[in-house]
Amino acid sequence: MYREVFGRCATLDITPLSRECRADVEWHVLPGASVMWGGNSPHRYMWGGTIAQRFRAGPDLGKTDDDCLVTWAMSPTHFQHLGKEITVETGAATLMSCVDKATIEHARPIRHVTVKVPRATLKPLIMGLEDAFMRPVCAEVDVLRLLKSYAESVRICENAGSALRHAMVLHVCDLIALAFGATGDTMELAGRRGLPAARLDAMKKHMLAHLGEPSFSVRDVARAQGVSPRYVQMLFDRDGLTFSSFLLRSRLALAHRRLSDPASARLPIGTIAIDCGFGDLSYFNQSFRRAYGETPTDVKSRARRRRD
């Protein structure tokens, strides 16, 4: 079923390489791009050549597209493509052509991510696109880390408005171009468009992961991103929200979720406030009431009544 249903849709021939056969796929389609997250036991994936011809001859479930894909996996991966044969280390990204014959093998269970974009979109963005195929980008490259982080945001923005989804595709293409060799014009444009958007997205994710730290500051975000505090402030200002206001809003939202959860009914309000990064209970109460029009006690009491 994995081969005949998913394989046909993706124009892939799939062969298990172990007695266990397990796979899961999550595929999100955007206007002009798609992102796929997956995990599987050891498999071999092949496309192009006679495989594409076989699928074209069968039911009209899949077709060969002149697309490019960028893929990275959480374990070493073996590639054969365009007369080259390489093994790519964990987390490194590889750019490939969907229309040319290729083989990908995973010797052990993996998690992987693939971003697919039309060749016509990438060709004017990447200097010597064909030369970039099968030239891995190291996992430690900053723009690749941003691409990986930004791709995750597709999951939560799939149902967003068309304007935002179109913008996200532009940002993804900018990051791919920067990772694999952007032209001069593209580098300048991506530096004003996709790069700051992805950087701000990564900053916000970092902040959300550290809301419970009362001393967390703009310097911590700057240090994590390898930029200056002033640059962090500038990106938030361009987004129409200061660093401090985003941090406060996020902490209040976390506190509201905790107070609304019946499972937290026995926890004192002060404990929840501290866990959400507030060192001053009076300031927390004032900020909470200003944001939600009710007190933390009101929210907590309502949650307790639901539990009872």
C-alpha cells in the first residue's frame, strides 16, 4: 500500500530494506511549493526514467514534474543522482532534480523533511542551478538552520490566508537560494525578505521555549541567533511589535492557558505566575486584567467549576 498509493502519488518506487516496514508521512501543500515530513524503517526510494514512464502509463494519480527538492534526514543518507554517488551526514541538505533518475537509501530508521519547489522558480534565484544539484549543505550552516525552523511553521500556517501562504513560499525559496548559491540580485532581495522573516520566526520560537525564565532578555535571543540585540529589536519593530510586548503577551497567554486548565486548579496563582516568567505578582495581576478584562482568580475559578 505504501508503494502503490503514496509511491504512485509521489512518482516513487519504494523498496523496504528490512523485515520491518513502517512509514508515516505528513504532506502540506502551499501555492507553489510543498513540504513533507516523514519517518520510516530502512527503505530505498527511486524516481525518474522507467519509473516515471510506468506511473504515467498507470492511473492518473501521479505525474513527473520538473521540480526540485531539498531534503535532509536525521541520519546518514546515501544518494545516487546525475552520475554522482554520495553519502550525506546527519542534518545536511541536498538539492535534487525530480525529473532526473535518482536513488535514495536509508540504512536505518530515520526522520526526514523534504521541500519541493518548481525548477522554474529556483532557476533564476540560484547561480548555476544544475551545478548545485548533489552539492550538500552542512547542517551547521546558519541559513539552513533557519530554513529547517521556518519549514516547521508551515504546519501551523497551512490554514492561514492566501497572502501569508504566498509570502511563506517566497521566504522558503529565498532561504533555499541562499543555502545553495543565490545570485547577486537574489541575495540582496532575500536579505530584505526571506532571511529576516525566518530569523524573526526563529527568535519567536526561542522566546516561547524560554518563557518561564524571569531574567530572559533580548540579549539571550541575540546570543542564540548570533546577531546584535539592536538587530533583534529592529526585526520586532518591523513586525509592528516590540520585543518586550511580544514577551509579555506570550507569557500572559501561557498563564491564561495554565489557569484555564482544570488540571492546574490546585496550583496557587502565584506559582503559575512564577512558572510563566513573572517575578512580581502585582505586575502579573495588573497585566493580566488589562489583557483579558478579568482577573486570574476569575479564570481559575471558572476552570475549577468545570472540573467539579
